[in-house]
Amino acid sequence: MRRIIWPALAAVVLLIWTCGSVVAQDTGPTMQVTAGFDGYCRRDGWCPIYIHLSNEGAGVEGELNVAVRGASSGTEQDVYAKSVLLPAHSRKAFFLYLPAADWTSQLIVRLTSGGETLVLHPARVRRLGEEDRLYGVVSNNPSALNFLSDVAPAGWQAAVAHLDLETLLPSPLGWEALDVLILSDVDTTALGAEQRQALETWVLHGGHLIVGGGAGAARTVAGVADLLPVTVGGGTQSVENLWALGDQVAPGPYAVAEATLRDGEALIEQEGEQGSLILLARRNYGAGKVDFMAFDAGLNPFASWDDNTQMWEFIVGPRVADTRRLSVRNQYGVRDAINAIPGLKVPSTLQILAFMLVYTLLVGPVNYLILRKFERRELAWLTIPALVVGFTIIAYVTGFQIRGGMAIVHRLAAVYVPEGAGVGRVSQLVGLFSPRRTTYDVHVQDALVHQVPGDSYYGGPAAQPLYVAEEAGGSTVTGLRVDVGGIRPFVTEGYAVVPPVEADLRLAASTTGDLRVEGTLTMTGRLEEAVLLAGWQQQRLGDLEPGQVATVSVQVASGVVPPSYYHASQLPEQIVGPGNYLDDRNLHRRYQFLQAIFVPQGSGVTSGGMPLESGVYLIGWTEEQVPLPVEVVERPFSTFETGLYVYDLPVVGLETGTTVTIPPDLIERQVEEMTGPVEVWSERFHIGPESEVVFRFIVWPGVVVRQVDELVLDMQGSSYGTTTNPPTISLWNRESEEWDVLDVGWGRHSIPDAGAYVTSSGEVLLRLATGAEWSAEIESLTITITGQR
């Protein structure tokens, strides 16, 4: 009997222990979190949060959320959430998107279900400034490109984010923090359809994609082949020396992918054993660009790291990714714009005074005189309360008629459309008006939601936290509280398909030397009060209907450069046109909305935004079919909507052989490097003692000359200190590859041997330097180029 019982008991114990082990291993969900791009986010964009969940326990239906807390106050500001369904024994990946805000660098991501936190995970964010540069590297050997942290904009920093194809974002809004994406020796066919579409949209709107070649070129280009400037063949050549890159190239051999030019230009070529080899090709794609590097992008072909850095500075160029956006930036203009709801007017001061006067007269003198006449003055205790109640009812009914009986959604959307694109980037200001004190759920289609920038600092409505549930079809703001007759503003952003504009425009030079943009525009959509901006000039086109052809003829260069602050501050007037901005409510609404978007530098609020002085743009309004529609969930509401469209238009350059004088307003100036105390404000700038600044002047592509006949430098300003000497001026000589010190000072000077200082792409490098005991204030610094196309 014992022989039977003891083995049976042992089996039972073993079974219980085994079951207990299984239960103990049922740990429920686990979480891994990556914030931003390898931990990097930008202060002026959306920060993606990648969340990977694993569940070995029972199925979970819950919510992922991130509570954003203010860096200064430490209090909760907003919550961004997403519903999740996690079956047993499953793994899923999710994205959440956080807006730029004053939140701490430490975030906590939670998975909750039924009010209980199942798992939480901290994530640390490294914040980059507006002008810092962020490289994303997807490669089998990403650390080989870590040196790109030294390739930074002047006076700013750069960071390198190591990425993989799986975590590349499905939403183009999340991509906006990234300046450059480098794909090297990876299989891009692994990109999903949403990732591929987001990548293309990001490039269209200012992104820079660099695709590497070498031995792994075939699989690297497979998923992005239609974006490239070249067609990549299946073979590679072994090249002993990449001499076309420069003099200090280390000996090979190098594997170079064979490619033929398809849609773009070859920037660097060299002759090989089997003909010409394209080493670097570029395609301009909307506001962005796509480069193909025929050799391995992670390879350092130079004997010196400095030479490698210089090559990448040439490839990357100045940062433009965040300048091709229209964003709501100025909280001061937001309030006036969003409060100007058509048909909803607050009684004027005269009406209120008249109401008070009638009320005072009836309750006081009139009531007394009537009662005295009928010798019934003792009834005053009855007539006065009756008059008070009557006027209260009248005031309530009047207020109810003004407010209406249902909520009003007021939308003002700004849409930027790059050259040749059918997708626009939308930044929309939304105001929810409520006739009574209550809370609403508001759904925004195909968009993300954030507070009005800066409004929480000044105690505005946006100081109240938002609870935003991100969904596949957009976002829903839940529990949005609005007071009686109040307006709750917020901002939505996204991308939307827009009606394109067909442009046939060209530059033409008159016999007097004036430059004009001439041609036609063909509309596929409707625009009201359209205006064409070309540099500092404009042509008003009026209302344009679908199918209508508009004739364009406008001077593009006047030879005089107004200060950038002046131009930015005058943009609303240029776009809206003449009118009374105070009395015309609709005009006032549009004008204030433009004030919220176009913010001049040095104005005291967050500066930046898309510069409109460096191209040709068609700008107009629409009151129907505005992108990113908004609806109040399960409540009656009405909508007033206005859309501002900004189209970047292509322009064909001057004909070859034309002699042209390129004025300063067709030459953009950018800061390349700064050493010492240097401050730049639009056109003017300050150089402190023993300091220097390098500027890059870039000629508008349509007027770049093949032969330079004259280069004129004009510098106005003053010096102070132990001497009144002007700054030392040097130009970079592209032939000798050295700085040439010029014997010039204040004023206007013609520079000898001008062709040595202007590159074939129309760029000039200029350096200013001061001594140890004096400083300089530069009021203006411009160049003028004369030559032949």
C-alpha cells in the first residue's frame, strides 16, 4: 500500500509545484519605451514615444498614457493616451506623440486597466534647440557615422540618433524633429506602407534623405528606389581611388555602386575603367532633397577626419527642415483671432450704457413719478422688485439670443503646400464656444492636438490640462471644460490632400535690367482674395475659380532689401490687402490669424516660421472644405471655418547667355560659423572684441550666373573701442581654397577677380573679424553680382 501512496503523493506535490511555477511565471504585461529619436526630441516639434508591450498573462484591455508635467511648476499639464487591446501571449508596438511644451525631460508611460496601473516605465528625453541638427542613422554599423555630431550649424550643436527600420514612424508629424535620415546597408523593403508614405511626405516638406551605396546598395535602395535621383544597377565596381572627392583621399579599393542619372543632377563624378562613375547625385523633391552616395555612407575615404567633416558639410548644407512650416506661434494674436466668431458679437459699449440708463430711469425717477401721480407710493416695494425681475429676464433672453443654443466650433487653418506636392502641412487654430458651462468631447480627424503655445504661462484657457486620446483616425479631446459664453482654444496639426496649382512661371529680364516673374497659374480649387508674393513684391489676383487661368506679371527684385523684421511684420498687410482691420470683423479675424503665424525675429515672442521672402508663393483663402475637420461628439454644434493656403510655386530661371545684375534681395544670407561674442538680429548684427563670423551668401537658383563679371560688397555700420577700424573682411577663394583678406572698409566696393569667390552654384563665403580691443555694429551687409547666365 505504501508503495502506491507515496508515489501518488509525490506526483500530487510535483503537480502542485509545477502549477505554482506556471502561475508564478504569469507576470502579466511588460513594457519597453524609447522616447524621441534614440532619446532626442526637438523643442519646436512633436516628440514620438515608441512603446513595445509583451503579455504572457491573461488578455488586457486598457490604456497607455503619458502625463506631461511642467518643468517649472511640476504640476500636471496634459495627458496623451491611446487605447490598447493586448491578448494573452502577444506582443504589440504603439506610438504616442507629445507636442513641444514646457515639460520635464523625465516622462512616465503607464499601462492602466480599470483604473489600476498594470505597469509603468520611465523614459528620459534629451531636448534639442530650434537650430540644432538631428541626424538619424539606419545602418548595420551606425556608430561609423557618430562623427556627424561635429557637422553642426554655426553656433549650435548636432546629435546622431541610431535608429532601426522597425521603429521608423508611420506619421510624418513625428518625423519633423529629424533633419537628415541616412540609410546604409539595410533592407528597405522592410518598410511598411505607412512608414514609406510618411518618409516621402517628410522629404516633400523639407527633409533630407541620404541613401548609401557600396556593396549593399541593391538592398538599401530597393524600398526607396522611386525617390532617388538615379537608377541603381545590380553591379558594383572596385575603385582604387576616389580622387574626385579631393586631394586627401586614402587609397582603396572602394566598392562603388553603378548608377545612371534619372531625375536630378550629379554633384560628384569621376572616370572609371568602364566609363563615368556617379559618386554623389541629388534630387530636389518638393522643399526637401534626396541624395544617393554610390560608396558606403559609413565609410571614411579621407586620411583626415577634418576632410571627411568638410565633405559632409557640403552634402548636408544649411538646416531647412523646420522653416517650411506654418505654425501658430504668437499667443497674442490667437486670442483676437479665435474670439472673432462670425455672427457672434458682444453688445457694444453704447448698447450696454443705454440699457443701464433705461434701467436706472425706470427703477428710479419714472417709477417714483408714476406712483406719486396715482398716490400709491407704498407700492414701490412691489414695483421695484418687478422691474428688477423684468430687466433680468430681458438681459437673460438677450444673452441667450446672442450666445445661441448650441456649441460653435471656430476653425482657422494654415496650409503650406511645397512645390509640386499634392499634400499640405496643416496647422489649425480651433476655438470651442459654449453657451453654457459644461464639458465636451471633441474629435479632430487625421490630426494631433496640443495647447496654444505660451497661453498657459499667462493664465489663459489653455492653462487647464487637456486629455487627448490618440486614435487611428485622429484624436479626441475628452472632458473639455468651457464656461458660460467662453471660448476654449487649442491647436491641431496634421497633413492633408489638397487641390494642386499648375504653374507655368519664368524669370525674365527687361531692357532696363528689372527682373520679373511672368506666366500663368491654373487653378484646380477655389481661392478667395488671392495674392502672389515674389520676394518683397506682390500682385493681387482676386478670387480664383477652379479651372481659371490667371496671368502673372510682377517685379521680383527692386534692388533694395528692407530689414527682415519689417518684412515679417508687414506680411499680414501684404496678404490681406487694404481695408479697415478694426471695423470689418471678417478682415480683422484673418489679420489676427496671420499675426499669430508670421512672427518677426526680435518681437518678444517665439520667433521663426516659414520665410516668404525667398521664393514665389500663391496665397489665398477658402471658407469651405477646410482640412482636419472638427466635431463635437454627440452634441449639436455649428461650424465656422476659414483656410489659408500657401503654395510654393516653381519658377524657370533666366535663359542661358542673359546678362543679369543680381540684387541683394535675390541673395540669401546665412550664418555659417561664429567665434566669440556675436549676436545676429535679422539684417543687423554685433561683433564683440576678438570675434569673427562667417556668412554664406546664396543666390536664388533661377538667376545663378555661369560667368561672374563683377562682385560688389556693401557694408554699413560703425566701430567703437580703442579704434574705429572696420572689421577685417575676407572672402573664400574657391580656386586657391584659402581666405583672401580684402583691403576694404565701410561703404560700397567692387571686388577684383570676382569669379574666384562665386561658386558654380552661386554661393559666396565671407568672414568678418574684429581685434582684441574693439567691437563693431553692422547695420547692413549685402553683395550684388553681375554676370552672364
